[in-house]
Amino acid sequence: MRMIWLGKFGILATMLSIVLHVFRLMADDRADRPQIAAATDEAVVKLREQIERTSLTSHLTVGEFLRATGGTDDLTHALARAEMLGGPRWVDAETCQIQLNISGARVAHVLQQIAAVHPKDSPLTGNEVARETENWQWRTFSGTGVSTAFGRVATLRTNGLTGGWANVSDADRQKALAAAKADAMSRVVDSLKPIGLVKGKTVGDALANQEVHRALSDWLENRPVIRVEYRRDLQLELSMAGTPDGCFSVVRAAIVKFTDLPTPATEAGWAEVRSEFERRMSAPIGRATAPGAIGAQPAARSRTVLPAKAPEWVGRKLEAEGIADSGSSKLKAAREAEGIARKKLTDEVRHLPMPGGLTLGKIADQDPSLHEAVKKVLDRAATQIDYNHRKGVSAILHLDLREVWDALRAAE
């Protein structure tokens, strides 16, 4: 009897070992899934947005403080190390939810460091930040991100949709989702093509190679979905995960493996290419219109989707001067000088580089809302008049390019 009992125990132990091994494999498989990284990135964004809306003083938010000091990246790096509450939560086999928490004390410490590193630009000293955030030790900031596989989004029934979408069949909705995904992928590929390698060769030259193009397409094809917005005009917007750094790694490996194109000889050279990916890559966001809807409204013209990462010119300030002969009226000369300066400033803003080899002017010309946003910022440019200039009357216009980017974001 003892031998039989031991035998049964051995079988049970073996079965238990197998079950545990299977669960470990499943856990490892999930740990490697892109949904976790995508949901984490989304949670960081939500966390940062919550913190940026928080007031430091009665006249200054954290977001305004970060823009003044250029400290947004410093805060983002700190948030990437925020505590994950309870680990990844799998809503279903394809959908992952991540919640990140960070204490107010840690955020306050980061803001104090930013103020200390950028004393000339910071509206508050480190000590003033410490004083204004003294009660943050009792606060906790939280952000939640969700991502899912594209197949899950396409097959998920959306009975809660209202308006024109209620008349769109599942098949047509899936077609619209697929078209939006294709649009997002196309935007990313087009934005990468102008990026230089060496000896006049570009990423576009590399993508002419079928294997390189396939590697990038496969990577984009498998990016999780982090947001779908169904709009009343029967357009939908699909946002996928995908960082410039991850994209760079895929493209670099494919170029080295499948082409004989000249490439950077050092890691420093590759680092320059990586920074171009950070600057130029469009966010993987696409739009499409539902086909075949009953009573469908005319599709609105496709709007421009700005890159997720601000261009490198955001931290700059522009200055343009106009001079006019004072003649008989200095006031008239001042208006003429200001008109000259405004034209110069407008030309400089229009020539600011944007992803895809375009300029800000070309993008604004394609989207009336962006065109109007740029015009309003230019109209608000600070003006300095010198009525005693040696050549007549001088007008100097000053513009912080952060204001341009913020206006574009708001109008998108």
C-alpha cells in the first residue's frame, strides 16, 4: 500500500510540475508581448498629462514649468520607473492593462532637480519648488494604459456606438479599421524615407530592398492598438503603439542583414541616425472613413497628424527685425517696419522642418486649422519698437517656438 501511495504521489507531483511549467511558459510569453510595452507607454503618457495639469502656484502649472525649463524629458524618464500596481492585468487573451503609480514626493524631487539644473530658465528656484510642493508627500499620481492586438479590435462588437456608426455593419467597420491601420503604417514609412545614412544614402534607399521593407512592415503590422476613436462624421482614428527607438532597431538590423548599403562605421554614427528617427518618425496614427453606412455623411477631408515627439526646434526662439524710413510720420514707419519684420518671421516659421521632408508651411497649407493656428501665434508675437534707430524706425518681433508647437497640438 505504501508503494502504491508513493507511486500515486509521484504521478501527482509530475503532473503538478508540468502544469506549473506550462504556466511559467505562458507568463514568459505574455511578458514578451508588445501589448505590455504599449500599455506601459500609454500609462506613462497619461501619468505625465495628469501631473502637467497640476498647479505649482496659483499662476503656474507643472506643464508650464516644464516648457519653460525644457524638463519634459527628465520627468518622462522618471515616470518610466514608476511603480506598476499589481503587474500587467490581462483583460482577455489579447488585451493588457497597466496601472502606474508615483508618489507626489518623487515628482516634487524631480521638479526641484530640474529647477536646479536650469536656473536661468526656471520660473521657480529649487527651494521655491520645494516650498510649493511641500504637501505633495501625501499625494499619489496614477495613470492607466490599455493596449490590445489589432485582431481583437477588428472582431470586437461595438454595440455602444451611436450616431451614424450605429448603421455601419461589422464588416464595413472592420474595413475602416484596416484602412486606418494601413494609413498609419504608410505615414510612418513615408516619414522615415528622408533620414540619411552615409554617403548620400537614405532609409528610403534601404526600404527599396524588399526584405528591409518587409521587416519594417511586419514590425508595424504587429504593433498593438492603444486607442480607437469613432467620430460622428463617420471617420475613425486608430492609434498604434510603436516608439522611434524600437523602429530604429528593426530597420538597422534589416539594413545590416539584407543590404550592402554604406552604413555608419561607429556607434556614434548610428546614434545620429537614431536621433533622426526620434525627430522625424510620425506617430503611428491613421484615419479612415466608414464605407457603406446608411445615411452616411460626406467624409471630412483628412486632417494632418502631427508627430508624437516635438521637433528639435521647439526649444528655440526666433527674432526678426524690420526697418523703415521714418519720413514725416514715425507711427507710419513703425507699422511698415513691423510689417517687414512679420513677413520675415512668417517666412522663418514656414520653413521650419517637419517629418517626411516637409516644412511647417507646406503642412499648414494642407490643413486650414493648422494654418489658422500658426497665424494666430504669429499675430501674438511680442513686438519691440525703436523710434530712434540710426536708419529710421526699427521693429523687432520675438517668438518662442514652443508656442507654435502648442498651438499646432491644440488645433490638431
